[in-house]
Amino acid sequence: MEDTSLSYRDAGVDIDGANLFVEKMKPFVKSTFRKEVLGNIGGFGALFHLDVSRYRHPVLVSCTDGVGTKLKIAQLTGKHDTVGIDLVAMNVNDLIVQGAEPLFFLDYLAIGKMDVDRNLAIIEGISKGCVDAGCALIGGETAEMPGFYKEDEYDLAGFAVGAVEREKIIDGSEIRVGDALVGIASSGIHSNGYSLVRKVVFDRMKLTVDDLMPGMGITVGEELIRPTKIYVKVVMNLIKTFPIKGIVHITGGGFFDNIPRILPDPCRALIRKNSWEVPPVFQALQDMGRIDEREMHRVFNMGIGIILVVPEKEAKDILDRLSVQGEKGWIIGTVEKKDQNREGVIIV
């Protein structure tokens, strides 16, 4: 047995590096603060004063999510300043489907070895996402875990809390046969289906992140690292003006698993697959992987990040409002009466 004294650094944990990281990230975090944030960064818990005067019957809505294996793309490309946007997007987009305004956000970053510059890039992305969503980044945790993660590996998780008036919760209960489905364009793959993406692109096709994506004038890395769109401001704007009966965030499970989550039992969604512009990345993946069309719509968003269920007479005006906000939208289907032996979503 050796007699030399051991330190935490000898075990692979860099306390000094962690302290430096905290100091350097403070400007990014403070840029997200709302007036309700109390105190400064570094406390054992984060403080947020809910201004109840803004609400009659406030209901808090919470969610948690991660970025998944898209993080592998960040690690392959060495580009880490956008996965933080993905992290925020995957959470706040879940909040707004119930009509909730995102209030604050917390992150969990688990790393194999302290890399201050890389971690700052991640936090910068999280901060940008929070600013875009209008929520405050009020806390988080960075866990250095040598021996658990490889030195260049990390994982991300996020936690968001929002608020909505109890009378204004959007839960799909008012959806009726004849309502229209309005789809809002995605920015690409977003953050779901990357295990299949990597299987197709790297294992089957043997491409690298520096190769051109087949049929596209962009590299594999550039296309696959494209961040998830944050829909908070555009959807909140629509909620203030139009009777939105239901909202669907097209994440894991695609169309088939997500849409039925808000439909009343007697209803099903009829989706017309040629009614919107499908980004070329999805056709490229389908061709390379020889993926069945149903599987594509069950795994990927296929170019539709959010679906609004609205009265048919309001659909055209909503499309006009989306256009004014610089968003692409389409009427992609309708709500029909469900046949006894048919599933909740059919695509024709």
C-alpha cells in the first residue's frame, strides 16, 4: 500500500475547475433572469416569487426531459452550443401544449471530466433557449463523474415549471368532430429518433459528420446538430387571440403516439400526408434506411413540430397569423369520428 496522500483531483474530480466554471457561466445565467427571480446564483436552492396578482386561479405545470442520443452528434462535431437550446425546447414545448407560460428552468449536466470551455458552450445554449422561451435559468447541477462517463462524454437533463389559469388549461376536452388540425413547421429532426438516425447514417451508410448529407448541400453534422425550435412565443400569441382546443408537441412517438393523448375517446385524427412541406432530411433518412412510411411517422416529426386543434372556421386566420410571425403552417388534417376498430390516427 502506498503512503502518498490522495486528493479529490487524483480521483478525477476538479473542484477548482468547477468553481471557475460557475464564475464564468454567471453572465449567461443572469441574462435569463425575470423580475420574479430572487437572490443570486450559488445558493442551495433557487428562489422565484410567483406574482399571484397576475392570476385568479394559478396552476403550476412542470415537466422534465433530456436531449437523448443527439448528444453523440455534439460530441462528434465538437459543437456544443446548440444542445442546450434543444434541452430547453424539449421542456418548454411540453409546457405550452397545456397553455402554460414557462417561468423558470433548471438543468443537470453530468460529465466525465471538467472542460470549462465546453461546459460554457452548453450553458450558453441553455441560456439562449431560456431567453427565447421567456423563462429564467435559476438553478442547476454539474456533476463530475469520472469512471462513470468517459472523459469526453456528458449527459443533459432539464426541468421546467410554468403557470396557467385553471380556467384556461388546454387539455383537449373541447375537441369535436370537424375541428381542423393546423401544423407548425419544425426546424428539422429536433431531438427525437436519433438512435435510428445514427443507425442509418453512421452504421449502415458509414458516413461521418463531415460528409455531405445525400441529396442535400449540407454536411451530416450541420444537419443533425440543428437545434429544436422553441414554440413558446408563437403559440402564446395564438392562445391570446384564437380558441385553441388542443395542442400536440410531436416528440418521441411521432404522430401515432402523441396526437391521441389529447383526443376525446370518440375522436380520431385524419392526417393528409401531402398537405405540408416535408424537409429533405426525412426523405434522405427514409431512403438510406429503407424505413417504412408508418415507422417514419411514428419516430419523427416529419416537418411538423406542433399541431393545433382549432375550430375549422378559425384555421385560415391562424395560418395568416403564423405567416405574420414568420412561421410556416398548414392545415394538415381534421378530427373525425373514430370507428370502433380503428386507431386514433390515420394518415392518408
